[in-house]
Amino acid sequence: MNGLNLSDWALRHRSFIWYLMIAAVIAGALSYTRLGREEDPSFDIKTMVVQVQWPGATLDETINQVTDRIEKELQQVGALDYTRSYTKPGSATILVNFKDTTNGRALTDAFYQVRKHVNDIWSTMPSGVQGPFFNDEFGDVYGNIYAFTADGINFRQLRDYVESVRDRVLSVPNAGKTQILGALDEVIYLDFDTARLSSLGVDRQAVIASLQAQNTVSAAGVIQAGQDRVSVRVGGGFKSEEDLRAINLRVNDRFFRLSDVATITRGYEDPPSQLFRFDGKPAIGLAVAMAPNGNLLQFGEDLKKAMTEITGTLPVGVGVHLVSDQPAIVEEAISGFTQALLEAVIIVMAVSFVSLGLRAGLVVAISIPLVLAIVFLVMEYTGISLQRISLGALIIALGLLVDDAMITVEMMISRLEEGDTLGKAATYAFTSTAFPMLTGTLVTVAGFIPIGLNSSSAGQYTFTLFVVIAVALLTSWIVAVLFAPLLGVSILPKSMKKHDEKPSFFAGMFKSILLACMRWRWLTIAVCLALLGASVVGMGHVQQQFFPSSDRPELLVDMTLPQNSTIAETKTQMDRLEKTLDGDADVERWSSYVGQGAVRFYLPLDQQLANPFFGQAVVVTKGIEARDRVKAKLDALAREQFVGIDILVHPLELGPPVGRPVQYRVSGTDIQEVRAQAVKLAGVIADDPNLGTITYDWNEPGRVLRVEVDQNKARLLGVTSQDIASILNGTLAGSAFTQVRDNIYLVNVVGRATADQRNSVETLENLQISLTGGTVVPLRAVANIGYDLEQPIVWRRSRLPTITVRAALVGDIQPATVVQRLQPKIDTFAKQLPDHYKVEIGGAVEEAGKGQSPIIQIVPIMLLVMITVLMIQLQSFQKLFLVISVAPLGLIGVVLGLLPFHQPLGFVAILGVLALIGIIIRNSVILVKQIEDHEKEGQDRWDAVVTATVHRMRPILLTAAAASLGMIPIAREVFWGPMAYAMIGGILVATLLTLLFLPALYVTWYRIKEPKEGASQGAR
């Protein structure tokens, strides 16, 4: 490299360079202590929820007038990927899913656009529609959850205590949002006896109107009394249920007590909308999120301290239980990752000392903390925390970042052996290797470009891998050309004896193999190409994976009952399940949610929305092995004792949430045809031995009671369909007509029929309808009542009714393997579908495609950057071809690393395979440059190839050893294991091929023949 010699400049400014090294170490150490700690990197949940209510509407009316109208309008949102909605009679919930590449400000704008478009069409909605209600905070994580149980106090008192705890928790530094779980609202019920009302000739609506008038809050004016303003207040409002019991009413000139016609009780909402339990006991939960950009570990300590103080002030009978402790989990995870990083540092240092000797190894060893310190500094100021991805990236980078320092030290040693001074040896290393090293570094960084430019959720999840490795590698080059020469001058001896001309046994053996490969060049090339072909075939036997399951001890148990089930039945079945957990030695604790899914206590959680037929338990086991045992027991229990109920037992996921791993979607225009085709599809895939029970996200119809009003009779009697619907709703479901203001709570006063009248279908025909004038007639006098069937819920995707046929996996097999095996059957099934009906693959395979598609689009950019950098260095198309030709052969090592050890090729492993391209080319370009330098010195071209390869053999093997051995600590990790195996295999095999295949290809391409004295010259 001509021009400025940085190594020479560093030696002429030694004090300043020493200052920079000391400052970098101190700053890096301080940055490390200030770095945030997380279990996983954050990524956007690209989903928004829109909910609309239309009380009284049928399913078809809700779909056609509400759901479809909103979905049609949302199709105009540019960032929309698809809409997914579920509609129930009178209720529509639309999940707006944005394109996987929508991030940052674009996602915020997409949330705004959804609000704008829905509000724009709101005037076209039918009268009586309520909403819209938006939720664009679907991805908020509540990592700290406490359960409060009551012993000797009622739930209202317990809720008071929980509310006070929440107020105090919000004062903890960095406390963010809070959410109370399972707190049932108090309700005062007026259970009207319809028969008693009829016998007295009292109109229920008149009673309600009288109560509303008494409990109103209305301004009574202000008296201007001289200098004072005196407000006038009118009393009469209800303060408790006792006030209601004491009320005397006058209706239709009849005077009576309210308690004569209604039973007045105070209780909780019935049926409840949701329930929360801890260890099988009713509880109220308090979920706490940390404010953005806070230090999670510090927040955890502050919260724990505050909760300890708060618990001491609570009365006896209030139990406080820790449900989720994200800071403790993060601390444990970071501790494990840090230990793996330390192990990798020790391994790489050991390789340096063993291979280079004490002094030279010390130069390389000192370079490692220098690079890491600068990386920690950059991480702090770019907002990258210590988490699974960034720490894994540091471990991967360790074996790569010592390469430049090793090359510099090796070059200094060789020049010292030639008789150069320390200063001259240090500066010569820069002039001869700095530019090839920089080229190799940039090419290696370019191998990680598909990670850095991948804008999908999976790419966002792994983005810090690119940043950390890129910073580490670029920093390692700076350290190698700026710091390492000064360290070498300070640590290495002033002179070194030249090694014996006779090579070592290993070097001699390698040289013999090298010469054989070069002489039998065509055979060498043919063998390598055959191995490449075999590896392509072998890759077909490597299972594909998206992201593995988490290594956390939790198990999720999803319970889905038939969709017309009541929440009471869901609670009953959850009680049965929880009894089996009580006393299990493998279970630490558990919490359960009835009527909804668990709050998002873990970012990649596949969160479930509220439905009365759904329940979810979060079981915390005592370790990974215990988790597997509990899962096996619960799976068996579900098969044997919960027939007809869909129960899925699964660990937490890593990466973007997927749900059941194998999914197929059947879509079409007619609901009944979609149902029929979904059943057929289930039959097609049901015989696969690796699929568990086949389930549907919806399918079964439910009973409905239709009240067909005879409009002629109704008009004669002076009633309308609206009157009848209002009476039925007030009788059966009950309706809140006023409120009691109790402290910070608003307690609804709900009028309804007595339990025997509202919960019995048979008594509906005898329901008495009050007419004008106080007379009553039975409902059957104006209406016919009959049973019918209708869908209790309909799921749609992109405006088409869609049933998802789902299954869990049985055995140690990946979803992609099963889907690939089923593909011929699915293709046959798809051909027989009617027009405008389709079947699509969902689940893990679809999500993997979303994550990998942007990578495929970015690979050309990666190759362009690599080729451009190489052309700047090589200035030759022929040498460019030679350097790049070695890269595909790394696939041989990848297959050898994955297939024998039964490791899947997951999303992260694919990133590792792409990064291998840069690592392989790095060694190749330095070797080709060394051959070129020997040729310029006047060596015979054959001898130049031999000499350069033998000279580069040691540093190439050392860096390969450092890179591969340094990844051993993460090879045991669930997340990093497949990538580590792939890269270890690829690096080792590629190293061997670089030293044998590339020289053979080089002499073949340039038609270089061995000179007659080749053997003797080669020896020299």
C-alpha cells in the first residue's frame, strides 16, 4: 500500500497511540457497565387491531355491513399486507397486518393511515354501530407480573389494595405502562320477577326510567350572594345498594317498594369477561412494563425493592406472588452469554499463545480486549444492548477479528528472521499486507450485508448481528495496523534467529500433499466438484427451520373449546387441567387466563385475543428437562381426558411468533363450501405420522334461537320488533341503566330477569310483554320461536372466509420437512377446488419465506459489493474468478457440519452460510495477492504458488482454528447451535480447499507447468 504508512505513523507518535489504547480500554469498560441488558433484541409487532360493536346485529349483517366495509377501505392503505378478521354476531375484530418490511416511521404512519381510513368511512356505517376502537400497542411487553390472592377479604377489597400498589409502582424510576388482570367489575343487579311485574301491572321500563331520573347528575345553578358564589346541589343519587333497597316508587299511580318487584344484590359481572388465577386460585394480576430505553436490570432491582416495601404494608390475607420476573431471566441469560463470550476469548487466546509463542501470542491476545472495548463503546452510542444476538455476534467475531493481528505479527516475525529491525519489520507489515487485509475485512463484512439490509421482522430481530460484527472486523483492521505494530515493537525481541531451512514434519507433509494436488490438478478439481455435487444432494436431506423454540422453562397450554362455549365451561375445563399441575414435582408455579390469552410477558409471544371459549395457562417448570417431562404428561392428558377440546402444549418461541407450526388456509367466497373443503383437506393430511391432532381455527356451527315477530299482530298490540328486542335483552342479558358512584369506581346498576327466567330457554315463550296501558301478553302471542344453526364466529383473510387447518408436530422433525412431504397431496387437492377457492401454506414455513425473501433480494447487492472490493484489490477478471470460485465449495463443510449432527438449517444458520462466502474469499484474496507478490519478486510462477501457499498455510490454519474453536461455546445454544455447526464445518473445509484446491485451480487456469528443477526449487 503506497502513501501514508499508518504503522510508521503510529511508531513515530508512540505516546499518542498508547494514550488512545488506554482511553479506548477505559471508555469501553465504562460503556460495558452502561449497556442495556435484554434477553432478546426488540422488533416491531406489525399488527394493529380495530374493533367495532353493533349490538343486536346478526352474523351476516355484521360481516356485510361492518367487517367487509372496513376491510375494503383498509385495502387502500399502502403498507397493508393482509387483513385477518373474526366476526361474531354484533361484533367485529379486524387484525390489520402490515408488510413485513414496514419498520420505524413507516409503521407509525401506517397506524395513522388505518385510523384515518376507518374514520373517513364511519359516517357510512349503520346506525347503532359503536366504535371504532383501535389498539396499535399490541406489542407492549409486560415483563414483570405479580399475582395478588385474597384470604379472608373479598375481591373488591383486594382490588382496592392492588390499585394502591399500582399507584406506588408507577413512582418507581423507569416504570412504564401497567395493566390490571382479572379484576372483575362490581355490579348491582336488579333481578326483576317478570311474573310479579305482570301481576302488578307495572311496566319494567317505567321503573327503570324512574330510577334513572333520581340518580341523574344535573346542574342546579349558582346563587350570586353578594360577594360569594354559592353552588346549589340536588341530592338523591345512589351511594350503595342499600339506597336502592330503600326506594319507594310510584308507577302508573301505584306506590310500591323497589324490593317488592326486584331482588337487589351486589356482586361481580356475570358472566365475567375474563379471569386470572395463580396456582389454581382466583387472583388479581398487576403487569408492569418498563419505560422505553430503560436499564432492565436496574429497573428490576428498583421494582423488587419497592414491592418488598409495599408487601410489608399490606394486611394479613393479601398474598403477593411473583408470576413473571423478566429482569431475573435476562440477568441469567446475559450471564450465560457472557460466560460463553469469556470462554471464547480464552479459547482464541489459547490458540494464539500455542501457535505463535508467548510474546507474539501476547500481541494478538492484547488486541482482543482493545477491539472489544471499542465495540462496546460503539454499541453504547448506537443504542445496542447486550442480548442474545449482540453477544452471539461478539463470539462469532472473536475468531475473525484476530486474523488481521495474526497476519501483522506473522509478517513482523518473518521480517525479523530476515534481519530487519523491529521498526522496519512493523512498517513492512503495513506496506505488504494492510491493503489485502482491508480487502479481506470488507469482503467478510459484505457477507453479512443480507442481515443488515433485511427489513423483515426476522431481519430486524437479527440486525445487531450485522452491526456488531461489522464494527468488530473494521476495528480489528485498525487495531492491526495502528496498535499491533507498537505492541509488537514493545513486546517482540529486537532480533530473531531464522528457522532451519528444513521444514517441520507437518509443513513437509502439507507441501507434499500440495504438490500432489497441483500435479494432479484435474483430479483435484474433479474431486472437489464431485464433493460439491454430493453436498448439494446432501443439503436436500438437511431439515429446514425458521427459528427454534426458546430455552426458557415455561410451557404454554392453549385450550380452545367449541366456539359457542360459555366462559363458565372454559373455567370448568381449566380447573380440571390445573388440578393435574398441583403437586407436580417438575412444576415451579403456574398462572392461567380464562376468556383471553396471557398478557405479552415475552416479546415473541403469539398473543391471543379475548374470547370466552379460550383459556391459556403459563406453566413455569424447574428446567428444560422438567419442561419436556411436563409437556409429555400434558400431551397425554389432553389426548385421554379432554376429548373434543383443542389443547396445544408448547414452549415459548424465538423470533417472530408463528403459532402451530404446520398450517394450511382454505379460502373462498361461500362459508359452507369453505367448511366442506377444509374438512376434506384435514382428511388429506391426517394420515401423516408426524402430525398431531388436526384442528380448525373455526368450523363448527352453534345453536341460535330465532324470534320471528308477526308484524301484523305486533302493530295491533302497539309493540315493535325494537320493543321486543329491548325487552328480551333486558330480561336475558341484562342492561346497565344507571351507575352508583363508589369512590374511584363506577358500579353499573343492571336490570335483568331472575336466574330461573333468564337461563331457561323453555320459559322464553311464556315471557310477558308489557303493553301500553299496563296490560301484558305472552311473547308467543306475537312471535314464533324456533331453533336454527349459525356460525358463532367467522374468520376472514383479505375479505374471504378462511379456515386454517392446523397441526402440531410429533417427533423430532421440522415443519418444512412435513410440508414438503405433503406437497404432492396438497397440489392434487388444490386442483379439485372449485373456481375462486384456494389453499395456501401458513405457519412456520410461510414465516420462514417472509424472512428469507428479503435476503434473496439483497444477495445480489452483497455480491456486487464483494466483487467491487475485490476488483479494486485484484484489478483482474481472471484472479477475481479464481478467488470467487472457492466460495461455493464451503457448502461441502456446511453439509458435513449439519447433516451428521442432525442440525436444521434455520434462518440464523442461513445467515451464517452467507457470511461464510466473505470469510472464504478473505483467505483466498490474501493468498492470491501473496502469489502475485512472489511472482513480482522474480520467482518462477510454479514456485511462487508453492511458496506463497506454504507461507500462508500457518496463518490461514491459525485463523481457521480460532474462528471454529471460538464458536464452540455457542454450539451448545439452542438458538446459535445450527449456525455454529454450519460455520465450523464450512470454515474448516473451506480452509483446506483454499490451501489445496485454489493452488491447483490457479496453475490450471494460467497453464503453469512444473519446471524440471521444480522439486528442488520448491524445497528452497
